[in-house]
Amino acid sequence: MIRGFGSDNFSGVLPEVFKALEEAAYGHQHSYEEDVYSEKAIQDFKNVFGENIRVFFVYNGTGANILSLSAFTHSYNAVICAETAHINVDECGAIEKQSGCKLLTVPTFDGKLTTGLIQNHMHGFGEQHHSQPKMISLTQCTELGTVYTPAELKEICDYAHAHRMYVHMDGARLSNAVAYLGCDPRDITSRVGIDVLSFGGTKNGMMFGEAVVFFNPEVAKEVQYIRKQLMQLHSKTRFIAAQFSAVLKHDLWLKTAGHANRMARMLANEAAKIPGIRITQEVQGNEVFAIIPRDKITKLQSECFFYIWDENASEVRWVCSFDTTESDIIEFVNLLRAEIC
């Protein structure tokens, strides 16, 4: 069976991460983020995003998103997000259950919000019968694999702040966005006005663990208590921290993401040559969205697993990872050609 293209969560673990975990496994360290590994990893994050940040390590992406949003909101608030956002589609209502906030969703063509689309929910302020919009949540890369530019992000952040709102970035695939844009990570986070970032690790070669980065340290003063209540405080935090130090070292996180992006472009370019396949989104990150013949999907999935994205449209999603090889692409494209042509 060909290596699948189901998700970058399917991939293994970087050798550098294994080595970091092994080194952290010896001896005793203080628990609950009071160890030397956590101290080093936090400084590593500051080297990437600037000194004026607060970093909190958590287990997973859902926990990172809940912690990010809960720090800025009350249960009577609302969070505006794209209809396709992970917090809306794939987190089992966790945001609404844990924070009490209502999600106000926006249909998009490419997964990206704009101020014009956001305006549809900008009403009811001061009205006691209406959930009060407080945050805008953006996904970078989006759930459709597209990437916000710095100018697009700044426009949304300026708009939000003018209305006394905050902006959260779900950066589960931030590494892929930075690699695509070829920019300084701060150019699409702190410099454009993002208030809090869920920084992904698991989708880019780590075994487990994510980080929440606050660009407004004042807001983060009481976040440690929220994290504890959300059961996201890992007692042996050094095992998350050590992994982050490994992937941030020498820009490994960007090199692996860049490779995944290149593999996705290769897959899209080769698949597009096959009659009966249509690529539906510009490939900017490590995801490819394609419409393929409906009657071929089940057989293809049995040979090389991937997810159906939109069953009605016969649209599927293929995801490349840090360990996807050109041979994997060639073998899968040959399979597509054999089954579809």
C-alpha cells in the first residue's frame, strides 16, 4: 500500500525530536514548566517572535485554541471565524463548551476572512440579548490550504482593534505559511497585530505538544490558571519544550515545512495533467484539494488513504508531510493515472 496523504498528523517524528526527547529523559528536573528545558524553549520562541511575548506549552491544538480564546473572552462573548475553521468543524464544539462563547461563522470561497465578510456579524454591540463579538479567529494556513498575506492580516487586525476586539491565529500550519511567504514569522504575527497565536508542532514533525504565544503579555497574566483548569498543564513539561527547541534550532521547522510545501506543489502539478482531475485551490501550503471522479474514490482510498473533503462536490484532500518523498508522489500519481484514465 502506498504511503497515504490523509493528514500531516499521520506522519512520524523527526529524528532530531527523538534525540531531544532521549536527552530530556535522563535525570530529574522541576515539573510544571519550571525546568531548564522549558526555560530554553521559551527563549527559543523569543528569538523567533521577539522578547515581549509569553509562551505556554499545551498538549494539543484544540487545547491551544481554547486557551487562546478563553484568555480574552467571557461566556457572553462571540468569536467570528470562517465556516471551514478547525474550531468550528473539527473540535467537537470544544470552544463553545469550554469557553461558553458562541461561534459566528462566515462562508468563504478560499478559507480566508476579509473585513467585508466579518462585517456581517458586527452588530448588536451593547445589546443584552446578543452575544457580544470579542474575537476574530484566523487560520494560517487556512483549512483550504491558502495563506493570508501580511497586508491582509494587518487590515483585519486594524479593523478588529478599532472595534475593541482581539485577533487569534490558529497556526497549526503556521510553519507552512512562513515557508510559502518566505517572510520573518513576525511579519504575519506580532507586526500585523495578532494578539495570540496557537503555534503548531505536531503537524510538523513533533511527537506531541503545541504552544500558545501571547503578543500582549498583560493579557497573559492569569492564563496559567486557565491552562490548569483546561487540563493542559503537563507535569513533565520538559518533554514538550525539548521538542520545540529541536525544531526551532537552525530553522528546522521551516525547512521541513518548505519540503512539505514542495511535495504538495509537485503532487498538484502532476495530478492536474490527468484528465478527470481538477485542482480547486491554489496550492500555497502542504495541502492539495482536487475534484476527482466519484466512482474512483473508494478504490483509490483502499490503495492510498486520503480524506473526502466535500462529498457532494466529489472533492478530496491530499496532505503532504515532512517525510513525504518524490517517490511517494510518483507512485500515487501513477495510481491516479491507472485508475482514472
